[in-house]
Amino acid sequence: MSGKKSRDVFKEQLNNLVLTLRQRILSGEIGIGEYLPSELVLAEQYGLSKNSVRKGLEELVEQGLIVKKSRIGNQVISNHTFDQTILRVGYYSSLVNEAQYLELIHKFEQKLPSIKVQTITLPYDHYQQTVHDFFQNELIDVVTINHQDFLDFAEPSNVFEEQERDNGIYPFLQRPFESFSNKNKVHVRPFVFSPIILCYNKGHFDESQLSYPDSGWSWDEALKTARSFMKDHGKACGLYFHPLSINRWPIFMLQNRVWFKRDSLGNISFPADRMLESASFIRKIFDEQGISHSFLSDNDRDAEKLFVEDQASMIVTSYFSLNEIRKHPVEYDIAPLPYIKDPGSLLLIIGLAINKHTKKKEAAKKFVDFMSGESAQEEIRTTTLSIPAMKRVAEKSDGEVVYKPSRFHLFREIIPTFKLFSDLGLNSKDILKLRNELRIFLSDFMDDKIFLQRLKTKLSPIQVTKKIE
């Protein structure tokens, strides 16, 4: 009973704070432009914690009465409430360039003026923990999330609101986000996507009188061509990608039929010979071009930078990253990735998820529907090089205001080769462990045998032996 009473008292104190401050603002006692007492003072006056005070002040923000100014205070901006809903949206900062995200938000607000979107840029590191914390504290209503980050959520049904499948969106984009309990529902609505592709400088091929890359290219053929560019034209590198990028090195394992399995005790098994062959080939690509120092780099944008500076003839990239190249005059085109045993490309998907705990589900659903709807998807198609999730829009070819390479629509032909991180059979933590071991191996700090031994040890559970008393 005491717990129930405590909650009632807390609610009464919080309501008292909100109603009292609201009345003081509406009556003009605290004028427009003036600041409320500090959060510490309010906490003492109303018997609340600072976090509870902040929660109460959020209600005044949503009513349009005050605005929070970082490190300054809470300023009164109006003495008239309005019915506008404040929708908080967390997002990847890259979407500003890759999907005209802020422009789309502006158009959403114009269409639905009763909803005001407050954007929050989220860090790429520890994305799962950030989203989880923000959701639990109701600081974010909608969030952008890619498939890799989605895999970090062991129980997505406890975090994300289920959404209806959209028949207009490519089925292969929705499948990875399906609800376990209902195949007609998804936890994430796909927004944009991209396979990993090969981008090449057409001028370099024309100067050397070489045929352009096609779907029949092996990595050995690509490397042979790369070496010839370096020898004949003095390029810094003929073929480049950041080898430790989470969106690059897994491709070589997936193409070489490497997958990981666990037994009932959690011990890992994998085809050691194919794993070693895949890792060794990555090292070969850089060693034979004399650019092994790149293993120490952590910058995924190095490839595009070298390409636009005419220092790389071919790069492994994505449609998302083509948006960096489009600003430069380099003449380029794209092709499917070369292959080892199987053709294959890693599929990148970015979608929109709704906080299951939000009290603004209706506004959140309207936002997601707009972003995945035809007008927003058409805006992405015509103004960027990212691929919209809506099939009918993605496959159109008119009205573009941005240059697109002649083979832009090759993504339609290579759909059967698309693979996901989950196809490796590892969770996201194990993928990071594998990358750390790969970093050491690629830097020539361990031999083949030790690499495989360490990999198996790192990916298998720690065996704990109880001490006998």
C-alpha cells in the first residue's frame, strides 16, 4: 500500500508543478521572454527530483509555452497553449545527405502542421544502448535504424511498436524485420537501401583500352586490372576499400561460403580453410598493391576521397556513398562486385521504428507512413543516389535532378545475390570480435594457425570451472 501511496503523492506533486507554472504563465505573472526558476529551485519547492521536474517541464514545452535553452534555462515564449504535437525523431546524421532527411521532415510538417518534429542526432557507436535508453525514458518517439543495429536487440517486440507490412515496399527489405509472432507485421518499416557495389573511373579504363567490369569478374581479375592501373598510370591504388569496415570485410566470407554454427554448449564451428582463404585474400588485395598501411585506418570515407581525387581507379562502395561522389566532376559508373566462389553483395537497409512506449503513437505512425510513402520516396529517387524502399518508385527513370550513372539500376538484376550480416550466423558482438581478430591478422601480427585458434577461442563461451572446496 505504501508503494501505491508514494506513486499517488508523486503524481500529485508533479501535476501541481505543471498546473501552477502553467497558470503563472497564462496569467502573465511570468512574462514572455522571462525564465522560470531553475530546475533545482523547482525541485526543492515541489518536493521532486530534478529528473521529475524536467519531465513536468516537457509538458509545458509540448504546450508551446516554454522552450529549453541549453545551459541557460527554461524561457517563456508564449502565454497561449496550442494543440501541436511535438514528435521527437532520432536519426543517423548521414541521412541528411543520403536521403534529404531534413527537407523531408520540413515537407511532413507542412502537410501536417499539427505535428512539430524535433530532431535528435544519435551517435553511431553503441546505437542499441542509446536507442534503448532514450526509448525507455520516452525521449524519442521514432528512430532510424539499420539492419545491423536492429540485430543488437534480442527482444525487439519489447522495444519497437509493430507496424503493418507495406505491400508497396520490396518484400526482401521487410523480411529481416518481421515480427516473430505475426508475419504480416514488421518491427521496422524500410526507408532506403543499398547493396555494396563496385564503382570505377571510366576514363581510366578508356585510357587503357580495357573493357568495363561486369558481373563475370572475379576478385583475381579485378586485382590484376588494379595492378596494371598502378603500373601504367601511377595511381595511388587501383582497387581500394577500407578493409575493416563492417560493411566490407564480411562480403569475402559470405562469397566464400563461410558461416558459423554453435552446438548446444555454445561452442563455435566454421570452415577454417574457407575462413582463412577469405581473410588471406583481403590481405592479398592490399599487399600486392603496396597499400597494407590502410589496415590501420578507421575511416570509411577514404575510398571516396581517393576516388574523387583521381588516385583510385576502382572502389568498393554503396549507393549511399555515391552521394559523396556526385558533387565532383569525375566520370564514373558502377558494376556488381567481383566474386570468389559465389556472387554476392551485402545488403544495407535503413528503416524507421516506433517506440513501443511512446504516448504519441498516432503521430509517430503518420510520420513513418509519410517517409515511406510515395511523395517522400519520389523525393529521394529524384534528388539523391540512394535507393528508395518503395519498389514502384525505385524502378522509375524520369524527372531526376541529380546525375545518375548509366548502370544505376543494376541493383534490380543482382537482388538474388543480396546477403545480410545475419547470414554469417553471428550476433553483432561476435562480428566485432571477428573484426578485431581480423585487424591483427591483416596487419601481419599473427600467422594462419594462431589466427584460427584465437578466432575459435574468442567466439566460444568462456568455460568456468568451479573450485572444489
